[in-house]
Amino acid sequence: MTPARQVVRRILAGRAGQAQTGAAAYAPANIALVKYWGKRNEELNLPVTGSLSISLGPLGSHVELARAPEPADAIWLNGRRLAADSSFAQRAGAYLDLFRPEADFHFELKARNTVPTAAGFASSASGFASLAKALDGLFGWNLSLRELSILARLGSGSATRSLADGFVEWHAGTAADGMDSFAERLETDWPALRVGAVVLCAEEKPVGSRAGMKRSVETCEFYRAWPGRVAQDLADLKAAIARKDFPMLGTVAEGNALAMHALMAATRPPIVYALPETVAAMRTVWAARENGLPLWFTMDAGPNVKLLFEAKDETGVREFFPGVEVVAPFG
Amino acid sequence: MTPARQVVRRILAGRAGQAQTGAAAYAPANIALVKYWGKRNEELNLPVTGSLSISLGPLGSHVELARAPEPADAIWLNGRRLAADSSFAQRAGAYLDLFRPEADFHFELKARNTVPTAAGFASSASGFASLAKALDGLFGWNLSLRELSILARLGSGSATRSLADGFVEWHAGTAADGMDSFAERLETDWPALRVGAVVLCAEEKPVGSRAGMKRSVETCEFYRAWPGRVAQDLADLKAAIARKDFPMLGTVAEGNALAMHALMAATRPPIVYALPETVAAMRTVWAARENGLPLWFTMDAGPNVKLLFEAKDETGVREFFPGVEVVAPFG
């Protein structure tokens, strides 16, 4: 039995419920303020460090799950049935393999993203998180957030953080089987917080996160210092959230994103996601800030920039970024 | 006595010659292929790591030095007499203080740069190296390259590498007084090597190298891993030079430059020299390389990009960078 199946078996021990007719679930996308870059276990998506994200409320993935009437999985994305050999269907099918009660149990999965993937938000986090919730609903397991986050992690690392709204911390854990590598919601709500998506490029990135972080762990000398950096940034970010100190939150998030991109650039061969437009957007943020606007940015493993600001400054932000798509993570 | 004066006294012990009427000297600028970023001693400009550069032949600084007829230093730069309170005159005067035979000995210094500072080549390296040579000529000390490189270092770290043509290695050394932190010329000549300057921005940089590297040493977690990175890159670069393996030279130089800029970006607060045009130029280099052109780049602590290629590819390089200024380091 593979390590991932063992994890599933452990979590579902004594819970083998009956498959309901069907189940629906939703999970939000999330954007990390302290980033996840590098795994200690590839199969279980166990991270080297903890990370902390903000969930994106209405931007996420809806999933409907049922037992398929046919002798094969039927995978739908945004209203279209996918070919069995499409990469999405393959990845979803491999994940569903972990949960089939019998070998001939097949799923009908209908996923619909409200997260605009063209805006540079990843949909795999919300996708696997909503799928874990839908499985829980379909089989009536009634799992905890902690357990669901572990199951979601088996699909995609960042999905671990997409089971709850608000600020979510993913604990790295140390156990070989990853049972202590799960997510927790922070208590603080911050209704004024805003995330803005600045879309610079909707093309697929040349190096995927999975391959990129593996290369960093294996070849980047700076990687040894990354866990220490993350530990400091996590402590600072949690203090900023507890105090609702927005400049501190922005400073930590922006610095941590730049440090992650620095890790990538110092990898062999180098991984550079920035486009000329990325640097232009960064510099616009800095110019706005010098101008007195409390505006910071973060960036994931791609060229797009996400703005961080408070509701009171939305008008000011739109002067610098007229096309920004604004999300209110706390509704 | 300050540590710098002690170093000067030690080197000049038993050599106190007579001032000649005047002396002239020239030193080339240099561009590091494995970078110098971070000091272990601020006053003596002692580096944390070694570095390795290529001297830029005809691009450099000419200096004429004589005893001044007036009771004050007279400092000229590119044909114009500088005000005593200009930053150049102040820095030159402070350096000359180390060498005055008597308190009322004043210098007439005429510096002329053939290195186009607007092309993003630093002139402080060639400036202090030529000044050290001119002092040697004026006082008739007859110092070795090694001794001259130590004296030049007291003016500017990178000046250590500007005393010789060709490939020059600056040994970091470990001694507190820096007597083992000097430069040596590598034996290999590589006449086909070319350096191209792509000028993107001639403005002064927002954070100077001196302040920037200090901040990195003090605040950047990744800095602890920088010496290991440099040691590996130095070994690889010397192997590439010995074998005249140009793709290897290019790969090491480009990767090391990106790693230095990564260090800067992970500094608190972050130091980012790149402009949108910098990323555009980097991506043009990568596109050219994917197109089969053996072209790499390096970048110093600024936004400008320097191209590395071989003579046979100059026409090809000019197709991608029509405005490039090409230097033949080996004449």
C-alpha cells in the first residue's frame, strides 16, 4: 500500500460510511502571505516549512460528486466534460483512486471554478480542498478541518490551506506520515483587508511549482537558510495579524515573496518568473507607497502580482492599478 | 593610528622613496564573473568571499599625480577641477591622506576615465587602482602587483582586481589586517572573449553597493549560504577558464549574478536593482540562447546588463542588442 493510501486508511478508520446519492462542496482559493516552497516528501506533499495564507472568500471551486452511472470516472470542468487523458482528469482520477470503496467504484465529478485562473490565482488548492470536502459529504465521514486538510494535501500542497476562510496556517509537521502536517484557522478576522489581482500574463508558467521547488531543494545553496527565514516571517506575520498592524503584514508578506523569488533565481539552473511587467508593477507599488499609500504586494510562483491593501485605500489603489480585480477575503 | 594607515605603513616599510616630479598611471575597469558582495571589515574593505573578474582593457582610468603647488589638494576629473566638497574630491582626498609624507603635503590629481560611466561600468575600481599605481610611481616605491592590490583595496574593494589585465582573482584572505586579501592574475588568456554593455539606465542607483552589502550581511538569512555558493562558483569558473569552456563560463557567471541579486532581494528591506528593461534584456538573452546563440549575461549592483560572448558571435549578438557597446578584454 502506498504511503498516501495508508494516510487515507488511518484517517478513515472506523468511519467507512455509506455513499450518499451525491454531495456538493465549495472551497476558497488562497494566497500565501508566507510562502510554501519545497517539500520534504514528494508523495505526501509534506512541506519543509510552515506557511500562512489568506483565503479568497468567493473565489474558489465548487464541486459536485456522485457515484458515476458508467464504468469510468466522468470528470467535468466548468461545464465541459473532459477527455480521460486530459491532465486535469488524470490528476483528479489519481486522487480519487485513493478513495474508491471498491475497484469498480467510479465517480462523476463536476468542478466549477469561480477563481478566475486567468487572474493568476491557482485553482488547484481550492479544487482539491473542495474535492476532499465533497468526498467527506458523499461518504458521510464527518471529518474535522484538520483531517480534511490532510486529505486535501494529498492532492496538492497548497490545498491544505483551502479548507477554511480567513487566515490559515499550515503546520509543517515532522512526522514521516505527515499526520501532524495540517492546517488551522487563525482566530483573527480582518474585514478591511483587500487582495487585488493584477493580471500581467495568463500564459502557463514555464516551470511548474512542483518541479521548481524540487529543483530549489536539490540545488539552491540558499535553501538551507529558507526554513529560518520562514520561521521569522511566520512569527512576524502572526504578530502583525494579532495586532492588525497592516504595514507590518505588508512588509512581511512582500519581503517573504521576494525571498521566495530570490530562492528561485539562485536555483541551478535559475528559475525566474518575473516579466518586465512584473518589475514595473512592483515599482509602481513602491512609488505608490513612497507617495503615502499603504500598499504592498505578494507574488506566487508566476509573473503576476497580488496587491495587499485595506478597504479605505481602494480608490487610491485603483489610481495606480486601474485594472485591478479586488477581493474581500472576509466578505 | 587607524588600521588602514597601519597597512600602508607595513607595506611601505623600508621603501619611503623620494617624491618624483610627477607620475602617470592607467588601470582598467573590471567586471566580476563571480561577485563580491559583503565585507568582513568595513574600513579595510576586506571581503567575506573571494571573487573573480575580467579586466576591461582599454576601458579604465588614467591618473596623473604630482605634488600640488598650492596648500591644498587639487582634484581634476575628466578635465574639470572639482570643488573640494564634491563627493569624488572628498573620497580621493581621504584616500590620499593615507599617503601624505607630511601633513602639509598636497596632491594634484588629474583623473580621466575612458570607462563610460554612463554604460554602467563602475569607475571607482579603475580609479583607485590607477591612483595606487600613480602613488607608487610618484614616490618610487616599486611595489608588487600584490602590494598594489592591497593598497588599491583601501580605496575601493573592487579596485583590488583592477591592477592587472585578463582574469583576476581576489583572494578573500583571513588575516585581520588583510595582508592576505589581494589579487592575482590568472595565467589563461582568452582573446576571443567579449563583454558587451547594454545600457538601460544611466541614473545613479538608489542604494550604493557599500550600504547594500552591509545590509545584506546584517539582515539577509541567505547570506550565510553565500560563501558556499561563491566557493563552488569560483571552482567552476576557474575550471571553465582553464578549459576555455565558454558555455560553462557563461552559466557560472550568469548564475552567480542572479544569486547575488537574489541575496539583495532577500535583504531586509529588500534591495532590487532590476528595472523592467533589465528583465526584458535577460529574457532576450535567454531567447537568443534558446535560438542557439551562445550568449550569457552578468549584472553588477545596478540595473544594467553586461553580455558575455565570443568574437565569432558578435554579429549575432548585435541582432538582438543593436546598441551594445562591445569590449575586447584581451585587446
